[in-house]
Amino acid sequence: MRGDLLILLSDGIVILCIARCLLQWAGLDTNHPLARFCIQATDWLVKPIRKLVPPQGKWDVACILAGLLFYYAVFILIRLTASSEGFGGRVIAVNFIFAVLALMKAAAYVLFIGLFVRMVLSIKKPYSPVSVSLQRIFESVLRPFVFLRGGRYDFSGSVLALALWFWLGYILPQLFRMLNLWLLQ
């Protein structure tokens, strides 16, 4: 129960870190309320890492690294509270793989939420600053599905949304299950 709560809270924090990275890459003004919220909510985690890893062009690598390290610390903490056994190389490696998979899960959720917001904004406010930033983020990913645009409605994200849903609902849980079984052997 406590482990699930820790993972849920860490999911929220890492989703904000990844959203911060993507919104900065897309060029959303830092005074925009969404960007300001992401920055203020994750500054305590990203600023110390940014001193070690400066931004690489438009990419703020410190946000991604902060998310990965945060997940790794959470999985280590869960392992410490759940088991009295010691740590071995296998446990450390599996916790790192869990952290990478959880980071991929958070990135998929960010893309899924971004697609939903983009869909709503394409109907209500197609020229808002957030809509323009989301268009920059999804432009290269959705390029193969341009044929699904009809008039002012854009359904090109539906294929990506289905792929993300399949990843989040089927493939990722199977990977976590397989790693847990391997760890128990």
C-alpha cells in the first residue's frame, strides 16, 4: 500500500519534470501559467542536478535525469521497506530497469495527456500559446498520420493515442511482471 502511494506521488512529480522539459523544448513562454506551474513544482528536484548537467541546446537533460534518479530512489526505498534482505547487484540492476521503465511510463502519460489537451484545443482555441507549443511537440511524431486531418479537425493523434494506450495497458505491465518474477528467482 505504501509502495503504491510512493509510486503514485513519484509518477506525478516525474510527469511534471518531463512536461517541463518538453514545454521548454517547444518554446512555451516561462510566464505562461502551465510552464510556471511545472517549473515551480519541480525546481527543488531539477536545480541541484542542473548544476552538474547543464542544458544541451533546447533540451533540459537535468529534468529527465532528475526523473530517473527520483524513480530510482523511490524503488530503492520501496525495496528497503518491503524486504529485510540485503542488496545485491541483481537488485540494484532491476531497480534501475524499473526506474527506466517508470520513466518511459511517465513520458507516455505526458504524451497521452498532451494529445488529449491538443485535441480539445484544436476545437476550442486552435491558436493559443499552449496549442502552438503542443503542435511543435507532436509535429514530428504525428507526421506519418497527416491523412487523418479533416478540415479544422485533427484526428492524427488517435493512432498515437492507441499506441500509447496499448503500451501503458498491456506491454508495460507485462515487463514489470516479468522483472518481478526474475527478481524472485
